[in-house]
Amino acid sequence: MDEKLKNSIREILRQAGLPGIDPVLREIPFKGQIGLAFSNVFQLAREAYPDAPKKELKQHAEELSEQIAAKLTELGEFDKVEAVKGYVNCFFNPDSFARDITARILDGGTDWGRREMSGGKVMVEYSQPNTHKAFHIGHVRNVCTGAALVRCFRYSGRNTLAANYYGDIGSHVFKSLWHLEKFHPDLKDAPDEPKERGRWLGNVYAKAQVELDESKNLLDNVWDLLKPLYRILKNALYDQKLTFGLFSYSPDLLDIAKNEIDLFENTSTEHQIRCIDHLARHAPVLLDRAINSDVVPYENHNWEPARVLTKKLLDIIGSVDFHQILTRPLELIAIADRWNLRDPDLINLWEKTKKWSFDDFYRIYDELGAAFDKEFYESEVEEEGLHIVNELVQMDIVTESSGAKIVEIDQRLHEKFDFPLKDKYRVAVLVRADGASLYGAKDLALAKRKFEDFGIDESIYVVGNEQKFYFQQLFQMLRLMGFPQWEKCYHLSYELVMLPSGKISSRSGQVILYDDVMNELKGRALDVVREKNPSLDENAKLDVADSVAIGSLIYGMLRVDTNKKIEFDFDEVLDFNGRSAPYIQYACARASSIARKAASEGIVIPDRVADSDFHADLQPVEIDLVGMLGKFPDIVRKVADDKKPIHLATYAYDLAVAFSDFYHQCPVLTAEPGILRNRLLLVRAVRITLDAALGLLGIKAPDVM
RNA sequence: GCGCCAGUAGCUCAGGGGAUAGAGCAACGGCCUUCUAAGCCGUGGGUCGCAGGUUCAAUUCCUGCCUGGCGCGCCA
């Protein structure tokens, strides 16, 4: 319809010798009327009369709109064409519009308006959970967004591959494995119930994180004492060579003595820990040797500050399990080494616990309506990533900096493409100083694989907004690699889900788990069903409660624009009133209820639209309802174009509102025969369209509530 | 310091170069002998963060500023 009207307007403009501007059409915003308005007549007037003074322009616009309205009236395609305040309003005939739309809906079912697949393939990567970590409420936003987007793409005719990329390896996994081996040998205290294992693993990870943080803090505290002590000793001894003598009984200590402190702080964690462990425990001996040594230059040297520091050190060492806590990171390093050697015991533990995480993920995806065509794993692109990094070293793109392999992106862009040197993309580290490949290296490999193995034309990453900078770096690195599709990569970012207490973080254990939210939602939904519809049988009640609970969570995630934070407020999510899934689901249940009641009264429910339908005058609410129905395919298209599921979430609610209006104002079953048939057709069309809209969002609509 | 995102009713948020800026929640007042009251109707509540600019037209676009969040070399 849009295009047809636009063409008519273009033709009119051409015949009248007016400038060929692109007509902008808007819906007519008045209740009870349906049609399109040509809204940029002012722009036309300005182009037709470029020199007209400002105050005359309005008059020109009005004259032009009247001329165009007259021409459009002649076409006879509209009920009425009006020129008002510089707009040209073209009103559709509500009856034929209703007939047309309901016929399309009833013929097409929930696929009505769906487009044929055409054009290239797009891959949408979403979810990307880390194994061995808790699946929390923040992850849900990603899953809902990605899954809805994939469905809207497909509905709009885009050939779409849904992909997931599991973080099944990396430092978080090593931390978990370390803790599992150390404190849960043979996993014998793990829960038997599969549903509980994900949570248990999440706790293990959080605990490992806490313990490693404790080590880090201890290390920092001790080092803060050792640094001044070291300086005192060094200054007190007039000859550095003699310092070496003092330290020389330990190679580690000699090492620290030779190095300046700054250099030492840049050495590997492993080396630092060994030295500091050693040094701290030997500090009193060192101090003693220094004091009693004949190399001290001044007889009356003030050793008091050194004694105080040593005393503090001894306090720390004495009060905690010093060596054990300090050397935890060394155990972690040992885990990584064993991983690199593919130690069978470790691999076995990894496989087993990884599966527990996956069991959890699949259960949750199933509930949220997410499905994947291709699943990638970090563990499978690790080697390829390192390989690419080596190639990039040959290409002088990757350089070395304190042992790590990095890309100085701005510098390389400047050299390769002669871009002005800026400080925009900064530096990306691909391989850590200890040789471990980082996410950047793996992502380069993955990006290549996506385009080369799957023949896609566009690659979308649904990833949180906090990684925006990283994705800019990633795409620029692909560009530096000479990877032409770098421009076809798109980071679809979404804002955080915040808890009232702040940012969600599975590292600090500051999380609300998916299962906890869902259980609470289901419980509350069940209470409401019991209260509102006690006559329903128990299984049906449980089904309704599930649909409502899951729908509420999904809708709660999608009703807010992706670039806005969601403050996760339990009470708000659990409130089933207002702009929520249950409201929309309730509208569906009522539509079904009308159909049920009609059937029980022996009324035949039409399943096709006949030419004789919709010849009685429609009520304004009915016209508005039909107008809402007609918009559905365009809305889904808009979701796909803008990559914003919120448009559809809003639409589903608006359609439910329009139906509720209709429901209250237009009785169906008691209407006269001709009107009865029209309304039954409308109810059916609404139910189908609501099902379709909710289905794309991932929400189920029950027949009873 | 630099970059990205946000600022619209008391609260949570839609919308977006054009006609009178909309919902939900909360508050108040109505509607169940008629298809499910998880609903409907009504009332009150707005300098669309501030200041400039572009335009026939700016809450929407541009610039600057203010406030808040996130990010900025070895986590992902």
C-alpha cells in the first residue's frame, strides 16, 4: 500500500512539473480512522519555491497539498482524501481494509506476513555463556534478545544462522578446576540432582575467585612491606656487590637484588610469588645478617624502621597460613600447564563438569525458547588463534611487549592505511606473557571461520555493552589482517542488568541465579492462577503458571530498549499487572474463550473470509483494531532492520490493548448475524496475530488463564 | 583525561524532523444478572537535563556543557 501511494504521488508530482522529492508517508494518527498521510509537503513547497520567504511557505504548502489531494481523489482508490494543514490525508475504506487484512491472516495463520527467504546469510551469535559459572539473570537478557532477533530476521526473509560460542576454557575454567581438584576430590560431594549441579559449580567458581583474591591481597600487602625493607637494606650497604653477597644464598633473592623493583614487578607472577614468599620468610634472617655484617658503613645506623617492617611481616606470616595462601596462584599455573600437556585426569574432570554446565544451559535455553544452529567452543579455536597470531607476527602486525603478544592498533592502521595517528583503538593483547591465548586471538580465528566455513555475509555479535571497545578493536584487527568482511561484523550491544546493589558479577558472587528468579516467578504465577481460576485442573494450572512466569521474564527483558539499563527489581518483575506478558496472554485467553463459548453454543466459527464479509459498518474500535493487525509484518521488519526487539514487545502490548478495547465495547456472541461473523473473524485474526507476535518474542500464549 | 551509552510525568519506560508528546506503576473516583475484573472507563500529574545552532517546523538532527553508568595492555 505504501509503495503504491508513493508511486501515485510521484506520478502526480511529475505530471505537475514539481520537484521529484521522495514522499514520506505516516499513519493518520486519529482514532477510528485508517489511512496514510503524505507529510512532507512543506519540503516539496520549499523545493518548488526555493526563494519564497518563510512566511509564504505555509501558504504554498497548503495550496500544493490541496492540488495533490484533488489529483489523488480522482484516482478513486481512497475513501476520502483531505488536505489539512499541509498534510494530504488518504483514508482507506475500513471495510475493504478489514476484509483484506483478516483474509491474509486467516489464510496465512501465524506465518501471515512472513517473507520468502532472500539475500545473503546472517549469523547471530548470542548467549556465549562460560561453563563452570553460574547462569544468572544478566545472561537472560542476552538470550532473549538474540533468540527474538533470530526469529524476527527469519520472519522478515533473512537467511539466519543462530550461533553460540561457549567459554569452555580459559582462566575461569582453570580456577574452577583448581578448586575442584583441591577441595572436591572425585566430585564426591557434588549434588546428584542434575538441576543443582550448575549452581554448585557456580559456587565453586565464586569460592575459587575469593580465595585467589585473598592470595593477591596478601601478596600486595607483603610486597608493600618488603619494598621499603629492601630499599633500606640496599641503601645501608654501600656496595651493591656486597648486597648480592647478602642475598646470594638464594637464586630467587639474588634475582630480586639484581633487578630494580620496577623491573621485578614486570616479571611473571610465578617468579614474583616465589621471590616474595622466600624473601618474606627470610626477612628476619636478612635483617639480622645486615645488622651484624661488617659491611655496614656506619656504626650507628638506625635500624629501627627496618625492625618495624620486619615485625609487621612476621605478624602477617604468623597470623595466616602464609605460604599456603600465597602460593595458590602457583597451583593455578600448574593446572594451566597440565592443560597444555593435555593431562588425562584434568581433561576428564573438565569434560565431566563441563557437561554439567551444558545440561544446565540446554534446560534454560529450552525454557526461554532459544535454539542454535551452530555451536562454537573456545577450546576449539584456541590453537587456530595462536596460529593466526604467529602469522600476524610475520606480517608485522603483532609485536611483543614484556613477553605478551600485542597489536598496537592505531600505530598499525597508520602504517598500513596511512591513517592519521590517533589514540582511538589503543592496544589489544592477544597472547599473555605466559603464552596463554586470550579472547582476542580466539575471536580472530572464530570470525574467519564464520565467514569462510559458513558462507555468511553478515556477522552479528550479541554481547554486553561493556565490551563495545573490545569489539571495535577486534574489527579493526580483522581489517589489519586484510580480512575484507571486517565491515560486515556488527556488535549488537545491550546494557547491563543491574541489581539494586550494583553490577551483576559472577566473579564476586554478586548474582541472582536464573533458577531462583524462575522458581519465584512460577510460584507467584501459580498463586495467581489458583486465586483467579480455581476450577482449572491442577496440571493446567501448572502449565499456565509456567507460561506466565517464563513469559514475564522474557517480556521484562525485551520491553526495555537494548541500550538502556534494566534495574532488576524482583517486585517489578513479579508484578503481573500492566505492560507485561500476562496482560497480553490474558487477551489471548479471552479470544480463545470467545471461540470456545461460540463453539459450545453451536455457532459456526468462520475460518475463511468471504467477499460478503465486512459490509456492515465497523465501530471505531474495530477499525483501530484492524489497523493494529495490519501493522504486524512491518513491525517485525523494523525489528530486523533496527535490531531492536522492543518494537515488537511494544506492538504486542498495543495490539492486546486494542483487543481489550474491542472486547469491552463490541460484544461478539450477542451481535446480529452479519456483525457476529465479522467479529468472530476479527477475534480469530487477533488471536493468530498475538500468537505470532508472542511466538517471535519466545512467549507462549495459553488458551485459558 | 579520552571514548561509548543514557537523561521524557512522583517511579519504571515507549516514541521520535511534522498535527494535541504516550503507556504502565503509584494516588483518587467509577464499572462484574451480558463472551474470564490478570480486565475496562475516568481524574490529577510534563520548561522532553541545560545553552546555543540548522530548519517552514526540533523533545527528535548538530555543537558545547551538566549529571549518571560503562569501558580504556596480559579476565571474557
